[in-house]
Amino acid sequence: MQIISELRKRSPFTFASDESYPGFAILDDQEQEEIIQTLKKENDASDSKIRNFLDVLRLAFTLLHVIYLFRRTNPLNPFLSPAQPLRIPFDILFALVHIMALLDMGDCALYWSMCYRAKVYAITLVAPTYCVLTGKGLTNTAWWSFAFVAAALYHYFHSLILQGERNILELRVMRYNARGA
């Protein structure tokens, strides 16, 4: 009988001394929700800045490609090479494809499937690959790589946004019930 009474005996919660866990505190439901809301607001503000940056980047790269369509000269010439590099075949087609890829990124970047991303990367790498294989020079290769770089940056930064949202959801799931706190 003694053993059963010891097993049934309630032992109150004891918290370790403050020296063993500095800065550790048990939070009640309201305090946990306040911290999660604060982190969510900070995450949303950061996401907004990233989205604005990506929109500016996408539009700047698109504008450079539109300028290329009208002038048919590489916009990097003044910065990388004083000599005008040779144009590549189908440059208008490549510029139009890059413009469509850049504009499409703004509509569905958060929902890109792996298959769609692979297609965008492949399409935007055709022109720079051609430049490398035919020796069209660093200026052409760098210029025609802009759309690929924009797609890669878009994918990377949007994956960071999604990871932040997942982390906030995980915090909500990890909430605990601190009785007596």
C-alpha cells in the first residue's frame, strides 16, 4: 500500500535554479503569443523589403533587355569593353524570351514548382552557354547571363521568405501550456 501511495503522490513542479539556466523563463500563453506576433511582424517587414528589392531588380533587368531590343547594343559595353562585341544569332528572340521570363517571375515566384524553375533556368542559360561555347567574349556572356542571375536571386530570396513563414508556423506548433505561469 505504501508503494501505491508513493506512486500516486503528486510532486509539484520545481524549476531549476536561475544559475543553471540564465535567461530562461516559463511564459504563459499570452506572453508566448505576444512574442510570436512580434516575430511575425518583424518577419513580414523583412519580407516586404525583400519583395520590393526583387521587384526593382526584376524591372531593372527587364528595362535593360527592352533597351537592348531598341538599340541592339550590349548595355555592358561601356563598363567591360570599349570594343563592340559581335552580336549573337537570334539575339532578338533571346531578349524577348528573357523579358518574358523576367516578367513572369513577378506573377508566380512563390509558387514555382521545381519543374518550372528548371525550365526557366534552362531557357535563360541558352544564350550565355552559346556565348561561352562560341567564344563571343566575356561582355556577351555576362550580358546574356543577367536573366539567369535574376531567376536564381528570385528563387533564393523567395525560399528565404518561405522559410521565415515556416519558422513562424513551427513556433505556433511548439507553444506549450505552462500551468501556473
